[in-house]
Amino acid sequence: MKANRISLTFSSLPQNVTVARMLASTIGAQLDLPINELEEIKVAVSEAVSNSIIHGYDNSPDNSVSLELEVSEDNLTIKVIDTGCGIKDIKQAMQASFSTDPERMGLGFIFMQSFMDDLQVESSLGSGTKVTMVKRINRQHPSSH
Amino acid sequence: MKKRLERQTLHLYVDGELDMKTASQLKNMIDIDIDKKGIRTVVLHMDDLHFIDSSGLGVILGRYKKLLPLGGQIKLTNVPPNLYRIMELSGLPKIIEFSQEETAL
Ligand SMILES: Nc1ncnc2c1ncn2[C@@H]1O[C@H](COP(=O)(O)OP(=O)(O)OP(=O)(O)O)[C@@H](O)[C@H]1O
Ligand SMILES: [Mg+2]
């Protein structure tokens, strides 16, 4: 399996959340990941990108979100990066049911954690947030090319 | 999205993907019928729903919370099996009534 890298930068618009999760699941499909794992990837990407738009940029459409996909022998690594407001307390933000928005359930990070094999969050107030998620690729048959 | 009004009950046939964009449309649609038409029971038919994330789940829980003090309720029916896991993780089935309808042949 050849290494592959894709990056996409898009406006912080709600309809681009669909674009981001479709791209990630297309790459997952090329790696022959099972359908349930493709669905998990879609949820995780949707959560991270929605968070950037909703929280990072307070729903303002004039900013950019980046999605970076990296395929290696064993992993699909997905990064979602914004240059928004940042997270004050990452540990608290990642707890179940924690949300700074009373209308929300505080499930996003829980889904990213449950559906991916690894989750790292880096953030600093005023400069932005980077979420790095990893899905392991279990290759049943050693690739011959 | 197809909808049907039956006395004080709103039936919505939720299809496609429920994410931050479509969930806010769903929210507005339900809230208008609660506020303007006096709807007190909302039934979401999920047969043709392919995807849901926390924004969609949040809107469902939010309608539950809005209807509760009005003596109303929200119910989910025919949630596709591939969405069971995310539903379970969200805790929604502990709060909201889920049901499975026989599909007409
Ligand atoms: N990219 C981000 N920029 C700034 N704050 C963020 C970002 N991502 C998450 N947060 C903060 O972390 C909190 C928890 O995020 P999480 O996705 O778990 O829940 P939520 O978005 O509030 O609710 P839900 O995901 O259920 O709609 C958010 O309420 C927000 O305060
Ligand atoms: Mg979120």
C-alpha cells in the first residue's frame, strides 16, 4: 500500500460538513475498511468539523477549516484544523455531557473517542484547535503491490 | 422531508442525513408546528435516515425538553439498525420512546 496524503481547506459553512465526511469515507473505502467503520469515520469527521464551525468560529461563515488525511501502512490519520477561538480547558471539554452551549448534548468528543482508535486534541485560546484522529487499518491479506 | 399532521400529532419522515445543517432545519420545522399549530406529539419516522451525528441527536433531545412542560412528547420509530450504536451511546433510548413499526407489505 502506497502512502497517500490529501488536504482540503474549505469555508466554515454547514454544507461543507457533508463534503468533509464524504471525502474521509471515500478514502476509507479505498482502504477496504468495513462499512461500519466507514460510518464511524463519517461521524467522527462530522463532529470535529461541526465543532470548528459552531464553537471555533461561532458559526461565522468567513473562516476556513482544514481537513488532512494521511494513509500509511497501518493507519488512516485524520486531522481537522481551525484557527478559531480555541478551547480553554481541553480535559473538561472532552468529558461526556460537557458543552458550553445549553442546546447541545456534549457528545461530539465522546463519539470521536468511541469511533476512532486514537484521539488527540491540541488547542490554544485565540489561535485555534487541531483534532487528530486515527483509524487502524487491519489488513487481512498482505498487499502484493 | 414528508410530513403529515393528524390532530395534535406531527408525523415527520426524516430522510437522508441529519447533521448541523439539516438538524437546524428540522428544529425550525418542528418548533413552528409546536408554537403555531399547537402540536403536542411528534413522531419521527426514521426508516430512510442514513446518518445522524450529535447535532441531530441534540435537536431530538431539545424537542423532548420543549414538549415536556407542555404535556407533549416525541417518539422515534423505525430507527435503522446501523444507527443503533450511536443512539445507545447518546443515551437517548433511556429518555425517549423508540418503537419499531411493522412495515406494510
Ligand atoms: N474546535 C473547537 N473550538 C472551540 N471550542 C471547541 C471546539 N471543539 C469543541 N469545543 C468546546 O468543547 C465543548 C465540547 O465539545 P463536544 O463536541 O464534545 O460537545 P458540543 O459540541 O458542545 O455538543 P454536541 O457535540 O453534542 O453537539 C464544546 O461545547 C466547546 O465548548
Ligand atoms: Mg460537538
